[in-house]
Amino acid sequence: MTDITRKPILILGGTGKTGRRLANRLTTRNIDVRIGSRAGTPSFDWLDRSTWDAALDGAGAVYISYYPDIAVPGAAETVEAFAGLAVARGIKRLVLLSGRGETEAQRAEEMVKASGADWTILRCSWFSQNFSEGFLVENIIEGEVALPVGNVGEPFVDVDDIADVAEAVLTRPGHIGQLYELTGPRLLSFAEAVAEIGKAAGRDISYRQISHAEFTSAVATHNLPPEIAWLLNELFTEVLDGRNETLTDGVQRALGRQPRDFSAYATETAASGIWSD
């Protein structure tokens, strides 16, 4: 056990896709974790800086996952303030969950680097699990996914790979000052991804490209919080424009193995029954 893991590891977003999995991995290894969320003990809220001190108290390291997403305006300055407080409190080991092709995310990365922290950055592509642990689930169950994305290749990354990398960089030496850009092993269009899900689920699930206006209108019917609606529009109209149509070796560099393929994710998730109509 390293000096860092002798103290609790604070996992911000500890109930989210990556944070929940990281917490499970560390707990299995008998490493003390502290869940940073509004329901955590002590409570942590990105929008209430008075909660930050108690969450940091006595921690040895922090996994930083910004809610609702590090792409939203103002996220970089908030992350900068948090990183500065952590370092001032003597907690220098910070691991930042970031996003590929997102301007605000890259700004946050630079601010963490400049904070004086012993940093590691996990810059991730689109999560495979967004199809099973997000708003797309109901579309798949209904049999049609309609998005304003054409024939653009995305290297979908499995969240279990992200959690494995996060566990490794927090518990093993040699990862300070490293930026790991995490992707899956191949490029898939959204239409191809949906087709693989349909095949795995044994169902006919179609993909339809719609206009930005149609998508914005559809999002509005869900009565989502404004920041979530903004985020979805940003991701689907800006980030998924082909800027991320490249594969990287981040998973291999961090773990010494190949990333998990989307087909394995689809097969395993279909077996859970979550996509059954």
C-alpha cells in the first residue's frame, strides 16, 4: 500500500459511471474511499464551495470528475479553485477525468497542471455505457436512436477500462505527470454502434440521423436541467464533428493491455436485459 492509499481517496462523482466503478475497485482492495457527492458523508457539492474543506479533510488523493460534465462553461475555473484548495491543504495527488475535443475540458487540464499538484489526466472519448446508463437507453428500448450525427467515427471507450486506469494511476507508481488519452480499439459510427447493440440484443434497432433543430426540440420535451440540455447540444453539434476520429494508446500505456472492444460491451450489457423491449 502506498502512502497515498493509507489515507482515504476522495472520489468526486463517486456515484457516477466512472466514480462508482473506481470506488468498487478500491474498496475490494481494502483501500478507504470517500464518496464526493451531495449525498455523501460529508456532503460535497461543486456549486457550494463551503462543502469542499470537509470533503478534503484527511484525504490522501482525489479523483476529480466534474458534474454535470467538464465541458460546461465555468467548469475549468471551478476545477482550478478546487485543485488550488487541495494543494494548499497538502493533498497533491490529483487525477482528473477529462474529455476529448472539449475546449473547456482542455482548459481545466491546464489549470490542474499549473496548480502544483502531482497530476494525472485521463482524457476520454465517448463512453460506451452512455447507451446503457444514460438518456439513450429509452431510445434503444423503443427501437430507434435519432441523433444529429452522421457517418462520423467515434472510438467508444468502455467505462470499465477508465476505472481500471484510474485505479492503476492512484495505486501504482509511475503515473504522475502523465496524460492518458483513452479510446476503444476501433472507430464506429453511431449507426454502427446501434447496429451492434441490436445484434447483441437480438432486436431490430434502427438509427436515424436528424437535424440539429429536431434534436434540440426532442431534448426540450424531456424537461432536463438547462445545463444538461446545453451539454447534450454541445456534444452532439460540436464535439462529434469528426475531431476525435483517431485511436490512441492510452489504455495500453497505462495498463499494458488492449482496450475492451465495443462488441464485448454490447454482448455483456444485452445479457443483463436492460435493452429488452
